[in-house]
Amino acid sequence: MNHRRWPRFPPTKILVPLDLSEASAAAWSEASWLSRRFAAPVDGLYIQPWLHSALGLGPGDPDLTAAAERSALALLRQRYGREIPVAAASGAVEETIVSWGRDLDYDLIVMGTHGRTGLERAFKGSVAETVVRHSTVPVWVLRRAKLRVREVLAPVNFEDYSLAALEQAASVAVGLGARLTALHVVALSSPGARDAAAAKGPRHLLDQALGRLPARLTDACRPRRQLLFGDPAERILEASSQSDLLVLSAHRKGSLSQALLGTTAERVLRHSVVPVLAVPAAARRSASRPPALRS
């Protein structure tokens, strides 16, 4: 097996995109908990989209944008304390988060999500989903702070990228002192096909996947296997009710149908009530110069 070996958990440097929403406050609480647990510095990042003058001409009004940025930073420091390590940048929110995570060598991005669905998501989009789709850094996404992880769930479909994510999930479980469950969902068109013959192959492959994990990880996280039948996203979400963290691959094939309907990972991310750690299926560090920090 020739999949990418990811840096080991725990993180050494954490980035948290901040705004004035409750989802952002939950992400800061979660990142602060991880920071205390692993002695990893955590940095906040406020991104001010470009504001335009009344005429709406040009790329944006620097004075208006800078004033809005200063006002937002003042409110953030009022909410979180004057000593909060928060920097500011101007531009496209999703692109800025991705580039900072990549170019400033963060190990982890922690961010809140509003869990938009339906027409609201179609019109407003989802910052978290876009960041997960393009980030070369693992992204921890949550609706509310958990502040405790005892059970880690790792969905596996036996592709190389999924097996790489399983190894990362084992590292996460070990780092957090949690137990790992490897889940495979057999997608069946007919409920009547749920028999021993249908399950034999996937059970064997699941045992093989767990058997390939390094012994130092399996000894510490005591992995279990779980086999379910049906729609993968629905079964993963059901199984996650017994877990504290989902770890999955942010793999995306990029077909038009998936762009319209969303991948399994994106469906899980959109509806999960427990935090999701999305592990990118490939990572390429940029050689470009990192953006300048502004306090």
C-alpha cells in the first residue's frame, strides 16, 4: 500500500478563523482545549471581505475595508480578551483561510459551521465545506464545542485515500486517549441482500485495513470494526451518535454530478452533530511567500 503518511497527531500549530458568530466562538473554545492539551499555540484569523464605495467600482475601497477590519478586531478583543492572538487579512474568506493554513505551516484548522442546508446553502454556500474541499491541512469542523473525545469513528471505503485517513484517525485517537472504531458501509440496492455472503468480503477487508495499522497505534487505541448496510452518509451519521469525533477523507472526484449532489464526506460534514476532522486526500506545500501578519 503506497498511500501518503500524514504527520502524526497532535498538532503543533492551530489556526482558527474568527468572526462574531456563535459557531466561531465554539471553534475558539475547541481549539483552546486542544491548545491546552497539547501545548500547541493557537492563532485567530479575522478576514474582512473587500468593501466597495457607494459607486461599487473597482476592486474595493481600502479605507472602508480597513475601517471595518479595525471595528471587527475591536469587537473580537472585547469578546475574547485584549490578549487574544488574532491577526487580520482582507480578501476572499475561503481562499484566505486555505492559503494561510498552507503557507504558514499550520498543522490544523479549527472552524465552526452553521450547518446550512437546502436553499439557504444554495444561495449563501458554506465556508467550511469550501475550505475542506481545497485545504491541504486537516480541518476540524464543528457546530458546538465538544471539549472531550473518548470515541473516534473512521469511515473506510478501502480506497488508498481512505486507508490513509484511517491511519490518521488512529493517530488522533491515540493522541486524545480515545478508542477507534473503523466503519464500513455496504451500499445495497435491496435490503434483502443483507446476508452473511454479502458481509463476508467487507469484513475481511476491514480486518485487513486494521491489520495494516502500525502496532504502536493499534495497541493504544484498541480499534474495533463496525459493518453497516445502506446509504453511506446516512449510516455514518447514525453511527456517529455513539462517537465524539468523525475522521474522514476529504476526497473529491470532481464529476459534475458530485458537484451538484455533494460527496459522502460533504453530506456528512453538512449534517453531523459531532465534530468532523476532514483529512485532505493529497497535500502539496506551496513554495509561495506567506502573507504578512497584521495584528
